[in-house]
Amino acid sequence: MKESVLKKKSYEFAIKIVKLYKFLVNDKKEFVLSKQLLRAGTSIWALVHEAEFWQSKADFINKLSIALKEANESLYWLDLLKESEYIDNDIYKSSYEFCREILKMLVSSINTLKKSNC
């Protein structure tokens, strides 16, 4: 896989999540929810990056499908952090929309791959 928009965006999101994690731990003293978000949010890029060395089309789709699940889980943790008032609406909106964009790209990529004959 060449340097794709999905790979770039998922990397940028991972960095955003690491910074949010540091804020939550250092400023809000929140350790449990933030750790879950860190794990889910950074694994999206790890899986997209890992998919670069796919062994088969099914393997590639599988990696992206797991990344999709992690993106969906990240949205859950962001919702929970907002509703429990650990993050404000601005942080929530920017992180949530960024993740939704990645989620949409993953869905589109998976659907395109499933339809292709390669």
C-alpha cells in the first residue's frame, strides 16, 4: 500500500489520541477510560500500517476490518469521556469528527476491496 490518505489520517489520529491521553492523565487525573481510548485509538494506525504487508486480499480486509472495530470503539470512549465531563465539547467534536472520517474511509476501503477482483 502506498502512502495513502487513510494511513496518513490514522497516524495523525494516533498522535492526537496520545496527546489527549497525556492531557487526561496529567490534568484530569483520569487513568482508566483514557487508557482504553489510547489503546483503541492508536491501534487503528497500527492495523492500517500492518495491512501494508498483507499476505492475501482476505488478510488485508481482515486488518482493515479490525481497524474499523477499533475506530468504532474509539468513538465509544470519546462519547463516554465527554458525557462524564472529562473532555469539553471542542475536544470531543474535533476528535470525534476526525475518527468518523477515518471510520468512513475504512468502510469505503473494505467495501471496494470486497468488490474488486484482485
